[in-house]
Amino acid sequence: MLKPVTLLFLIIPFWLLAQKGKPVVAPASAAITDNREIGKKDLAKIRLIEDTLARLGEELTYDSLLSNRQKACYAFIPSFVRALTIENSFYFPFDSLYTVSKIYAPDSAFRIFTWQLVLPGGKFRYFGVMQMRSSKPKFFPLHDRSDTMTYHSQRVLTNENWYGCLYYNIVTNYVNRKPVYTLFGYEAADLLTRRKVLEILTFNEKGTPIFGAPVIHIKMEEDSFRNKRYDTLHRFFIEYKYNAPTVFNYDPELQMVVFDHVAPPTDKAKGATFSYVPDGTYEGFIWKSDKWNWVERVFTFAINQDNNPPVPVPLFGKPKNQPELPKQVETPK
């Protein structure tokens, strides 16, 4: 009998319409899933495989026995490969695989499937595959090597040594007319710690996916002379307590990435990131000069002022102290 062992993840679709000259997010219509592109025999074959995958997906996610979860996961992978090797399989939606996260690039150049396996001791292993939009089978398996990486933020990775997580959103910017994809991911780091990941994806001249690029510009902690230090990262994380609800996504109205500022509950807990929780303020990144530039405070209102309600569009007139959104990005001096 299948029994839930834990709430593994929460995937919230965030499909948004593309806008000219702005970062774009994949709308639902970008998911090209026209079964008419698949021959009748192949369509019948892929539907049978999908039924098997749906059953295995439930087992690898919810079965109470580790051996059953592992067996289902290792059976899931070759079955999924068989489905992806069918001609025009990119156009099949795999809607029955509700235990697998699926995101499409805004230009529908590819889609990424990710899922996780719960291991003993609060450990997790991530699996994934990137399928390119092509009539002939073309896909890249994603091999999770995150447990072997000592400094994750500065590593340039490939699908062979991928930083494993569950992707739930993707936006696109352009540098020298080439797309730079920003992926949003969720990682259950261990029993007590969760992470949200901002991952940068590009493709090299051979068409191989490259994870990590120096386009995240952020202020680090002050040095001993109280000078602001800046650094350029290849990927960015927030790390927090396992049950703390956090926001980390692209906001199309603000045209920026918005995320919770997480902090320790007490001064003594500083550095113990497994205890960090949102403190009610929000940081962000705004795309400017071909980089994601850090914004220290997304909203400037104060919640302890009666004439300054924390709403961007008040219902009953404009208050005296309306919150102002950041107009300029702080740059190093």
C-alpha cells in the first residue's frame, strides 16, 4: 500500500506572457503539445508508457519503503527514456505525471522534467532530463552531483554534474542576441534545511546546456572598514528552515525577481541557516546591463505607520506615504 512519507514539494505554476524588450516567462501556450505531430502508432505507444510512468511516479514519491521507492525510480528512468526516443515526443504533454515538475522555455526550445527521491536521514536525490524541441529524439539527462560541490555559487556545470533541484519557473533575457535562461528551483537540502535556487542556463556552440554564468551581481557583507563589497555569482541561493514559507519568483509587474529576506530568529542563531525564517522584508534582482543586479529593498513602506498601508494599489485613495519601488540599481563605487 502506498503511504505518503512527507510533503516533498510544492510546485506553483507561474506562467506569464512574454513582453517585448523585457524578461519573458513561458506562458501556457508556449507548451507545444499538439499530438497531431505524433503518428497514431507512436501516440498509442507513448500513452501506454505514460500509464506506466504515472504508476511508477506515485511509487517513487509516496511509497513508505525505501527499497520500493528506489526500485520504482530506477524503473522510471529507462521507461521515460523509451518515451522520449519516440519521434516527435516533444509534442506529448505527459499530463499524467503529476509527481514530476515540468517547465517549458519561453521560446519552447526545450522543456525540463525534474523529480526527487527521498532517502534515509532526511537526504534527497534529484533526477531530471532536458528535452530539446526536435522531431528527432534529442535530450540531456541531468545527473545530480550537488553533494560533491564545496562552493556551489561559483561553479560552471553541465548536465553531467548538475546541481539537483526541482524547477518551477523560467524567464529569458538576451545577451548579445543570445538567450540567457534563468531557472527557479527548490531543493530539500536535508531534514531541517530548504533552499531556493536561482540558476543560469545557457548553451555552448555545440548546443550542450551549461549551468551557471557570471550574471548575478550582489552586495556581500561589509568588510572591516564598513566598505560595501560586491561579487558576481554564477547562481544564487537562499537557505532557510524546512517549514518556513518563502517567496522566490519573477514578478512580471515589477519586472524583477522578488524573494524573502531570511534571517536568524536570534543573534545567537546567526550562521545556523537551518533556523532562518523570512523577516517580512523582500530583496530582489533587476535585469540591467546584461546582469541580474541586486536590489536590497523591494518595498519601502513601513508597516507601523497608519497612513502607509503595505499595498501597492490601495482600494480607497492614495495614502500620504505611498511605497516607492526602486528606480535605480545600486552599483559599486
